[in-house]
Amino acid sequence: MPPKNPAGGAAQKVTSRTASQAQTSNTSRTQGEPPEPSFDDDLDDGLEGADVTQLREQIQVLTRDQRNDRDMLERILVQLTALTAAQTPLPQDPVRSVERDASISTDTQDRIPRYSKKQPDPQPLSDGVDPTFESWKLQIQGKFRVNADHFEDEEAKMFYLFNRTTGDAQKHLQPRYDDNSQTRFVSATEMVQHLATIYVNPNKVRDAKYDYNRLMMRTGQTFAEFQTQFLHLAGEAQIPMESLRLDLYDKLTTPLQEKLAVNLRTLDTFAELSASCLSLDTELRRIAVRVDRQKRNRDSRTSAPTVPIIPAALERAKPVAPTTPRPSLPIYTRAPSQTPQNSNLRQSTPVDPTVTCFNCHRIGHYASSCPEPKRTDLKEIEEDLSEESGKEESGKEEP
């Protein structure tokens, strides 16, 4: 039996341990684990084989426990992440969120009925004057066309049209709008046609042509007012567009025709002629206002009286007449009237013995020649008269 070589045995153990560690390190790197610590420097070459084996087993146990702990931590982390996601929604992609919200809103809008914007209701038709039937008809037709989604069926249109009439117009529709009528209306168009037979003049075009032929621009009338009447009658009379240009020129006033006669051939269209007439009429009116203002100023200057203008030097050198004080007039005072008690005015005429004096109430003289003092108190006179009348009554009663 060959002798043991301690050095050779230790070397062999170290070599096998190094190979084992290298293999374990490679395995750990392959599995994504951190490499196990190397104990080459710590182990002494003189350690026994049993001690090295025991240490290696302990290292393996610790490594296994560490791996198990790491796996357990990963599972716990996964569970915590799942619980957190269940309680709090995770942040979403903003683009996907907007697209999802848009799809949801689109679906909601598809379920909600959408109506067009409501147009104003026409003014009710009454006697066909204000508003006219033509104007009311156009408004009703526009309402039915623009707000068609507001009327579910033809019956809704008929009810709306009936409510847009009043007075005579509603009286014309009422007999045939009643449910018990044998000739009840079946559509809103039929109701409009029925009113048209009443309010539309069958000779409308003929009358309009007559008025159109008689139309002439009046002196003092603006071209804008005349053009409005001209186009209105031309439309009702159905005058062709190619005839409007020369007809407009023939109906203008003489001053406008004189100004436009030179350029009439260059004004090929009705629009050009209208624009020239409007501009020319405005300028002529401005010139007329300016001429009238100048004439009034000239007339006011000729009619005003001429006042001589005295220069300031002559005005200062003009002698001033001396002013004499006005003599004071004597003050006259009215003396109190003195009537003599013994007046001789009535002495020339005999006195009636039956005359009674109003002053002393005695017979035989007048109040003007009464010797008694004058009494002017009416109350005293009345008292004296009442006393005398009482005495007379008492004297009559004594006998």
C-alpha cells in the first residue's frame, strides 16, 4: 500500500474544490443568480476533508435558503401588485382613453335624438294685408323645410299651419279642418292652396304690368326709392331681364337722362346703369343743396337794411350835446272837499215840503242842505230807519 502524501492530498482537494466552485459559479450565472462566494483564500491547505465537506454543505444550505427567500419575496410582490391594481386603477394611455371616451360619447349621442335649431315662427295670417299671403306662404314653406325633423307626420304640419292663422284666414280653414268634415284637408300643402284661391289675385300679373308701364320717376324722388318700386313691379309683372335696362332709362327724370345719355351705350348691363344712376342722383342732390344755400345767403344780404358804418376816429371826435336837467314839475295835492253846511245850490229852486232828508230823516229839506252832522255809517242809518218804522207801527196801534 503506497504511503499517503499529505501535500498531494490537499492539492487534490483544493483542485476538486476549485472545480466544484467554478461549476457552481457557472451554474449560478446561467440561472441568473449571484455567484457563490469563494473561500479559496480562507481555507487553509491543511484542513481535513471532513471539515471542507461540512462547510460546503452549509454554504449550499444557505444558498438554497437565500434562493427560497428571494422566490417568496417575488411572490409577495406580485400579490401586492395585484391587490393595488384591484383597488386603484392603473394610469391609462391618454390617447386610448380619449378614443374610448369619444366612442362612448358617440354611442350616447346616437341614442339621443338630435333636432335642428328651431326657426322663428311666422306671424299669423289674418286678412292678407299684414303680412301678405305671399310673405306668409314663403315663411311657412321655409319653416317646414328647415325644421322638418320637428314635425313627426303630416298631421303635425297641418296643426302647426292652422295655429299660424287667425281672423278671416282661420275662418276659411276651419270648416275643412274639422274632424267631422267630409272634405277634410289631407296635407298642409292643400291648406296653403286653399288659402291661395282666396288671397291671390288671378289678375295679379296683368295689374302689375299696367302699373309697371305707368311708373315714372317723380321730381324730388330719390333713385333708391324709385328703384325699389321698379324692381318690385318688374318682378310681379314678370318682365324679362333683358328689357329692364332700357325700361329703367326711359322712366328716369329728364336731368338724369341728360347726364346719362352720353354714356348710355357703355352701360351695357342693368347693374351698371343702376349704379351710375345712384351715384349721379346723389351728386346732383348735393349740388342742388349747395346752390340753394348760396341763393338763400345772397337773398338775405340784399334784403337786410344798410347801416352806415362810422369810423372809430369820427365816432370819438363827434361832439356830445350838453344835457340839461329836466325841470321838476310841481306836485299838486288834492284839497279835501268842503261842502258848506248852508249850501245855496238848491235855493234857486223851491223845496218840496214832502221831501225827506236822508241824513236826519226830517221833512222839508235835502240831505245836502241838512243842518245836522253827516252820517256815513250805513249801520246807523239802518238802525234809525228801523226805529222810525217801529215808532210808526206803535203809533198806529195806539188808537
